[in-house]
Amino acid sequence: MAHFTSLDELSTHEIERLIGRGLQLKQGAPVQPLPTKTVANLFFEHSTRTKCSFDMAEHHLGLHILPFETATSSVQKGETLLDTCKTLQAIGVDALVIRHGETGYYEQLQQQLSIPIINAGDGSGQHPSQSLLDLMTMYEAYGHVTGKTIVICGDLRHSRVARSNTQVLQRLGATVIGSGPREWFDETMGIAYRKMDEAVATSDIIMLLRVQHERHVDDYPFATEAYHERYGLTEKRMKWIRPDAIVLHPAPVNRGVEIAEALVEHPQSRIFDQMTNGVFARMAILERAFETSTTKETR
Ligand code: CP
């Protein structure tokens, strides 16, 4: 079963194949339409980029999309995630794209379902389709990440983007460091901490993270301006970055907090390229889900 729940489950060869396929699709490589397959997108947390780019990827692949909204479904009557998914499988859905606030929600589902689950983000756990589009963006810039230094800046503790990216980047031979508030640094991620000034000046890739207010249990301890000055990509710090360095942010961006307003569309920013790449990364992920299930069906 070609679940796509964490890049940890995939070999580095398979990850590089998906990056390559995403880049080919962006260049206009032909697709094999999948009009007999139906997908449902289940978003239990809010989303703009991930939901809309999965929708767009599904349209590009000719997939049928079964509309599903948590607000008008029997989730509101207490239906469990497992029962919702088993219901959709029973009525003929061929794959599920799921975002859910519970870290690792997919572990039980994987045992109970016979259709692929594509993880569109689980709590503070993993965001593998974001990592794939981030990797595509890095490969567009450098052709590879081996030997590159990536600093992930900001709210690491609450970030599934940070966790997904750290693991896969290290496997692909990159050095990952962390920066931002010490309170939000996560020692369990196995990366070194650097102060922001040093980190941005010595990295090839500067990955900024949104402050994840919705996952904080304590009050936000910083005034916006103070956070930006201490831990943001300010116009002053931007002058110190390497001439070929690139700036990433998974978005939504808090302009003037993680990054200065004027830098969001700076020539070295790849923030909107990441969003474009998200469509092609997700097409590659969906193709994989159906390639494998078709292969199994014909065995
Ligand atoms: N980067 C990201 O996951 O954005 P959304 O929450 O808008 O999907």
C-alpha cells in the first residue's frame, strides 16, 4: 500500500525519484490521466496552500474529487476519524488526503484501511508533502542538498515542517542547524543551535517558520517587533546572507514577524516558488499512490 505519511518511510532513492518527477511535471512532462479514480481531501485543520494545491494536482491528473467538508459532515455528530475514513472507503473512494491535529493520527488508519493515506500534516508530527516541495525548490537552486547548510529558524518545537525537513535533509547529506527563541528550540531534533546573526550569514538555505500560535499552551512571550528584531529575517540580516543563498518559508507568512515585509518577494526569496512547486510535488505523490495500487491490483 503506497501510503505517504512520512518521508522516513521512503528510501532516499524513492525520495529523489519523487523530487525528479515533480521537476519533470513542472517542465510539462506528460501525465497518464486517472479519471476512474476518486480522491477525498479531509482537512480537519485549516489550510490554503496544501488543500488548494492538492485540489489543483488532482485536477491536473484528471482525478475525480469527492467533496468533503468537516463542518457539514457527521464529524460534527461525533463520528470518529476511523469511521469517517472507513465510510469513504466503503462508498468507493480510492485515496484519502488527510490533515489532522493529532500527531501520528495515521498510525491506526494504516492498519485498518486498504486505500492509500496521504498525510497533509499531522499535529506537530510530519508534513511530508511540504518537505517534498521544499526539496524540489532546493534542487532547483542547487541540483542537490548534499553538503549544504540549512538553518531552520523560529518555532521549531511546534513545527511539523521543521521535523519533516530535518530528518530528510540529514538523510540526503545536508547539515541542518536551528535558530530562533531558545524556548522553542527542540533538543530532540538532534541539530545544533546557532544565534540568528551567525546562522543566516553562514547558511545556504534559510528556512523561516511561522510562529504556531495555535499549538502554544503558554502565552506568546514576544511583542511582534521584538520577535522580528531578535529572530526574524530583517533587512539588516538580509545584507549578510550569501549571494547564492535562498530563503524559504512554508507560509502563511506573518509579514514583519518572521520576515520583513519588503523581503517576502526579494530575488533570493523562493516563497512563491515553493507554492508553485507544491502542485507538482503533490501530483508526483498522487501518481505514486495510484501507480502502486494499480500494480498490486494487476498482480
Ligand atoms: N504550508 C502550509 O501547509 O500551508 P497551509 O497551512 O495553508 O496548507
